[in-house]
Amino acid sequence: MNDNEIKKVFGKKIKEYREKLQLSQEELSEKLEITQRQVSMIERGLSFPKLSTLNKLSQIFNCNIQDLFDNDYLQSETLLKEKLKNIIETSSYDKIKTLYLVAKNLK
């Protein structure tokens, strides 16, 4: 991944977190003490936040900074299936039952 791709993927992740909390860009910008335009540029992958802003993002979204860069969902279908298979093979029976019930209700 080159720098531009990293910025775009990161921006998409920030937008997902923001929308999950039902915040507008303006509301997020106020919490971050930056402009709405800066939030927009981050979400579109045109800019990258300063470290202090990353720290604030992790606090607002109640996650670790590392979570902001976790892009497992972008992996190939084959790789995700393999990871899911490994999780199932190493989990207890109770956890497998729970996972099954969750997956069953996704239909």
C-alpha cells in the first residue's frame, strides 16, 4: 500500500467510526478542536491527522490508536475465511456455539 492508499483507507475508517456514533463532521471537528474542512480532508484521504488528533480520535471513538489502523475487513475473502477457520479451530465449544448463533442471524 502506498501513502495515498493508506490515507484513503484510514479516512474511510474514521468516517465509519464517526457515523457509528452518529456524529456530523462539524460535531467531530468541535470535539477534535480542528475545522470541519480538516475532518473532511482526513475522511477523503487527502490529509492525515497530527499525533495529538489521533490521540483525541481514539478517546472519542473509545478505541486504541492501533484500532484506527486495523483494516482486516479489506483483506481478501479467502484470507478472511482462513482466519475465521483458525478462530473456530482454536475456540472452545461454547464460543463456537455463540459464533454460530451470531452467524446464523446474519442471514
